[in-house]
Amino acid sequence: MGLFDFLFRRNPTADWRETVASTAVDITGCQVMGKGFRSRTADFAGLGPASKWPAKNGCGMLVYPPKGLQLDFEYDQFVGVTITLLRLPYEQDPAAKTFQGRLTRAGTPLQFGAGASEAEIVEAFSSPHARDEDDEETILKYEFGNVVLEFELFKAQGLGVINVFCEGDVKPL
């Protein structure tokens, strides 16, 4: 982010040209477009301009409501992604859409998608490391090394959101 972007609150991603026709996310590798943990914010320029971007210190997120994606950063290093598969009841942004990209697990396409049941996810990933349930949703949590994967299943609709994040030290560059 340049000084003038900061002073005039200009979107520092405004000049990014969208060059990716279909966004690929490998959920067990915590990779978006082949870029993984600790990749720099600018490495995701191919997604085009974001509606929200990290603060000057590089902490925050790149938000792409029309793509159903949110990429999280700490100190200008990629640490996680949220993939929206179903229109969320609390979503306020009229431009928000669901993820239309390609979801893979270690390079192999997932055999389920939006609205999947808990049984389908357990069949594909085995029993979760943790399971949390309340009146509105069930969260299934899996761990693959330093990658944490959470499936959010809404009671009436099934799988709605996938959160993928990496655990580990992220220090300022």
C-alpha cells in the first residue's frame, strides 16, 4: 500500500487485473491459485480488485463478495481462506455470491459441494477431530499438519461455508 493510497483511502487493489478465469482452492493444502501459507498479499493480484483489503500493516483480509471468497492475512502473509458455498442469511452485501471455483483435496476434486450433509463430509474425510453444534449450525473440524479445516453446516441447508487456515508463527517481514 502506497502513502497516497493510505492518505486518500484509495483501494490499493484497484489496479489489479483479474486474470484468473476460475479460482482453484486446495482445502487440505491451504492454497488459493497455487499460492499457500505465508504468500504475500500481492501474489493474489490475479483475483482482481477486492472490496476490502488489509490494513497498512498487512493484517486483515482481501474480500471478494462476487467470488464467495475471503483471504486472511497477518503481516502481509496469507494465513487462511473462507469459502462461501451458500448465500448466508446474515449477508448484507448485494454483490455477494457463492463460490463458483474449483475445490480440491490434495489436487483431487471434492465429491461434494454446497448443501452437502454431515454424512457426505465424514465419508470423504472420516471422523472429525472436533465437532461443535448449536441451534443453527454444526461445525466439523479437521487438522492436516498445520492446516485446519472447518466445515460449517447449517441445519436447514447443509454445507454453507468452508474455513481453511494455517496454524503457525507469522512474524512481521
